[in-house]
Amino acid sequence: MNPIFASLPTTIFETMSGLARQHDAVNLGQGFPDDPGPQDVRAKAADAVLNGWNQYPPMMGLPELREAAARHYAHWQGLDLDPAREVMVTSGATEALAGALMALIAPGEEVVLFQPLYDAYLPLVLRAGGVPRFVSLTPPHWRLDEAALAAAFSPRTRVVLFNNPHNPTGRVFDAQELELLARFCTRSGVILVSDEVWEHVVFDGARHISALSLPGMRERAVKIGSAGKIFGMTGWKVGVVCAAPEIMAALSRAHQFLTFTTPPALQSAVAYGLGKEDGWFDAMRAGLQRSRDRLAQGLAGLGLPTLACSGTYFLNMDLAALGAPIGDAAFCRELVERHGVATIPVSAFYAESPVTSVVRLCFAKQDSTLDEALGRLAAAS
Ligand code: PMP
Ligand code: GLN
């Protein structure tokens, strides 16, 4: 095979959403809500399209959005960001990730990654010339382990690419684990690229701790957020990147040559949305938590236990607890083809030594969608 193709595989989301369409399945695979998103934020975007500026906005993003993001993160995460020098708008978190890797690593430098990993990470690291070093998280607790971290770091480590809250495990890492990671980064002079797209989607009173607020990390962390996740409108590719000015100077150079900018109407609607009152964010979390519990209880009723989930849109079923004879990939294929429910095999998020007993389901759905999926699963069992 063309070696470039080998490093650019077909994503599991394309594969499973394709199978979902083919088999007319309830799609609990790819992570997206099935409601239209907040009406007022969409109305702002529509108004900006009709009555606003639709030519290139500034390369770094609309000042109103950069200022709104700085205020938002001061309020929610206690960060003190200079919107003029430390905040940049990208076309989704994915562009921010690609740009960060393009800007921060030279070919041959090592990047520490955590398995299971969000599926874009490895192709982006490889195409940037980085050498991946993996830290494996294992079910049921998926905890960060000091010995595994120590084994992955080397004098060639340049970047750690971290995700918290974590897709696909649903873990929100605790302060102790985050401080451990920060200690490794500061000790080795490494930059921590922290994908925090799920920062608002945390449950049971959990609080998101940004990498930028960890000891010693203000000058060496890159925080990445996504309006797609904050407002539950995943097609809105609006990312917000925050970093100290020296790192931001490198990131903005990469951004110039990737997308240069992001649709201005969406930017102004996101600026408006970030200023919503606390109650809106609390209600969004509470609604998702209810959906999580509805799906978890429904699955438990069918004898399908799930692992703990304290953030993201995802619940994981542990097939090991079922003594299921087949691996996750075969299980998911059978579920979509024979029973009309699409899910994601978590082994797809490993590059080496995969865990093959965990299946991810998206619960960010209306009750009727979750109930339909549960009904189909009940009929199958
Ligand atoms: N990072 C993680 C961990 C994600 O789960 C996702 C998508 N859900 C992204 C990045 C992509 O974000 P965006 O759509 O803003 O590019
Ligand atoms: N982030 C979404 C998920 O984890 C999917 C993103 C995509 O389809 N590329 O399900």
C-alpha cells in the first residue's frame, strides 16, 4: 500500500456511520446529538450571515470571540488570558490539533500519546513526522500510571498530546493525575497539548481543570476547545486555542497556512453563546447526565453493564464482564448489521496492544432515540 495511505486510514466514524446508513440503524456510534442545538445561538449565526460581514475575518479570529473566550475561561476555569496575544480561533479543534503538531514538532521528535486515543491524533502525529510513544490506560478505571508515563518519556520527547475529559473512556482525570502529568512535562521541558473539547460536558458535580492552570504549565500548555461540543452542534467547526504568547506565535504561523480563518458568522454566534448565563451550561450538563443514566439503566436491565462515565457523550460497555466470546469489532458489526444499532469498538482507538472488550455508545440523544436503541437490543438478547 502507498505508505501515505497507511498513515491515513479510514476513520472508524466513517465506517460505522456508513454501516448505520446501510442498515438503517439507530446511530449511537459517531458522537453527535440529535437535536438542533440552542435556538438563540443559531439565530445569531443566521443574522450574521444575512446582515454581517462575510469576507475573510482576521487571521487570529474575530476580536469579539477572542475576548468572549478569555472572559468565559476566566469565569469557568479561573484562567487569566490576554485575548490579543493568547487566544486564537481555528476551524474546529481538529485544525488546532493539526496546527499544533505542525508547529511544535520537528521530524523525528517524540510525542507521548494516551491509548485509547481520539482517532485523529495518530495520523496527525505521523504526518507531522513525529514518533509516537504510547501510554496505555486500562479498563475499568483508565487511570494515569506513573510507571507507564516514565516509560514513555525520553530525552527526545517534545510534546505530550493529552485529552481531558477523555474520549472514548468518559474519564475526567483528577487533580492528582493531572499534577503528575504536569510534573513530567515541567521536568522534561515538554509542551503539553491539551485537548479539552469536552470541558463543559462533565457530570456528578465534577469540575474541569484546564492544563493551563496546572503548576508550572501556564507557559507550556496549549489548551484546545471546540464550540461544536460546548453548544452540542458538532458541525460547527469553531475551535478556540489558548497558549502563552511565545507558543501562540508558532501556532498562529501554522494556522495561516491551514485554514487562515473560520466563517465569521459562526464566530460571532459562538462569541454570543460563550456569554450565556451559568444556568444554560448547568442545564445542558444535567440533560446529558439524565441521558447517560437512561441509557446505562436500560443497558443494565438487559444484562449489559457499563463502566463509570464522568464526562463526554460516551458510555462504554465492558464485554469482559459478559464473558462474551467475540471481540468488540465483531460484536459491533453484528449489532449494526443484525440488530440495527451502531456503536464503536474501542479497539479502533489503539495503535498497539488493543483492549478488545469495550464498546462505546453515544448517549447524547433524545429519549425516543435511546429507547428505540434499547428496544432493538432487547429484541436481540
Ligand atoms: N478532540 C476530541 C477528543 C473529540 O472528541 C473531537 C470530536 N468529538 C474533536 C477533537 C474534534 O473537534 P472538532 O469537531 O471541533 O474539530
Ligand atoms: N468526535 C466524534 C466522536 O468521537 C466524531 C468525530 C468524527 O466523526 N470525526 O464520535
